Amino acid sequence: MKKYLTSFGIVGAVFILAACSSNEQATDSSTKASTTMNSQDEKQTKYPLSLSVLDNDGKNHEQTFEKEPERVVTNNLSSTELLLALGLKEKIVGIMQPDNQVTGTYAKEVDSLPVVGDKMTVSKEKIAEKNPDVVIGRAMAFTDDAIGSIASYNDLGIQTYLQEASNMKDKPQLTTIIEDVRHLGEIFNKQVTAETYAKQLEKRLATVEKQVSEKKGTEELTLLPIVAFDSTKSTFSIFNISESIQSSMLRELNVKPAIEGKSASPSLETIIQTNPDIILYVTADRNKAMDETAVDSIKGEALLQEVKAIKNDRVYTVAYDDFMDYGTRLFDTMEMLSTKLYGNK
């Protein structure tokens, strides 16, 4: 049996925000002349703005924004969608090629954005050709071996913002995504819009927490996320999420990873031995042929019939971008699982 383990560090559909007041973008001359600022003006970003960002090695870098950024490159889908949710499409001058065909609220907008290159091969120089004021996205990508380090961009006069939710060194919580929303709102002078969105996310989280607290059992459930199940060979990959933001999302549901740590044998024996309460099958475009029959094959595997997830019909499916990224799609996945686990009790 072929055995391999895929380890990842996190994704969530975003909702259209109500348009913010025109006061967020500008104030009339009489307001500018006034010494007493109204509540809307108080939420305007004051530049220069300095923020500290944490790289994947745990080192902080101060980034200073002299004014509102006008040109942005993003390196992953969740950062792109966060900017779209804040009404910043016109500022996005480049994105990385998405891993999968994009679905959801912002699919058409993402498809219309210019692609700089593939995240595995694109160079810092190619990104710099877009003349961005800031590069935003997944922390792990900001190295000299990938898209370029924070320092190397700063040397070019380009600022960075690394999604805090993507940095495993900082042990991100699900609420870290909400903090990313607020930080981006501050950077781009969209604080009113960002705060509205952040409060929507907080409300969604509180709703799930209430549902779980009322209906959960005394013991934590266990979940095993797997991908690329080949029914002809019984081979697959196990996602290790024990130190990632996905683990934080599961804790909100009184669920923990069935496998802790960084290694495990992705075999039928592992499924039997861990005996998870839930199997979460993660689909991806590159595994489309296998994905079509995967769940039925898992449920029908004779050796797995005594596994709790099979016996209790708790084998669920989720798209890769909705589970293994670092944005608000994770809230959709949390709500889906909450409904599956606790909605009908």
C-alpha cells in the first residue's frame, strides 16, 4: 500500500457587505475644517500607519504604510476574497493562480483578476513587475525560496501583510481571521466596512457556540480529514491539522483531530485504530477522478464497517478551499459541521 502524509498549516466563503457610508471615503470641506470630528471621521485611518507582521520563523517586521495602498498583489485565495469583501477589487493588480476552480460569492470577480503566476514557481521579480505597494497573503510563502522574504520586498519599497491566521508559529485561533479583517480595514482606510464585516463574523461564531454548548456531549468527538482516496488501491492522504487554524475551528465544535502530531500511516489500519467519530473527505480539482467515488468507497469498505464514523453515518465532504485555507470560508465549514453534528438533536 502506498503511504504518504500531507501536512498543512488551513478557508471560508465570504458574504457581500452592505455598502459603507460615503463618509468613509471622504469628508466635505466643512467637516475637514471642523475641530470636532464626528464618529465616522474617528474611524478614518491616520497615516503613516505602522504594523508589526510575524514571518514564518517567528520574527516580527515593522511595516509602515505612508498612505492608503493603491496597488496590491495577493498570494492566496483567502486574502484575495478578504479584499473583495472590503470593496477593494480595483486595487488588486495581481493574484496567484488558484489551486482549484473558484466557486462561491466572488468566483466571477476572482476569475477576472490578473494572474501573476503559479505560487510554486512565481518569483519575487515577477511580482515586483506589478509595482505593488503591498503584497498580502499566506505567511509560509514569504521566504527567499518561495515568493520572496519580507525584508526583500521592503528593500524594494514594498510593504507586506502576512495573514495572522496563516501563521502556525503564532498558534492562530478562528478569531484571528476576524483580526485580519480589522487589520486590512485599517491598512486600506476601510475601517467602517471592516468592522461591519467583523461583527457579522463574530455573530456567526456566537451562534455556533450557543448551538454546540446546548447540544454537545461530555466527550470531545474526533475527526479525521483525508484526501485523494483511491478505491482501487485503498490509498489516500491524511491532513495533519493538529497545530493549525483548522484545529481551532474544530474546538469550537467540541471536536479534535483524530491524529495529533506530525506523522501517521495513512492506511485503513490507521482509520480502524483511531476509530474517528467523523471522517471529513476533502475534495480538490487535481483529485477529481478519485473524488467522484471516494465517499461511497469509504462507506462501503468492508474493513471499516465498525468505525464510528461509518456506523453513525458521519462521513462528510468539504472542498479544499473551504477547509485548508485561512479565510472566512472556514466559517461556512464550521456552520456546516455544526448543523450536521448538532442541528437535528
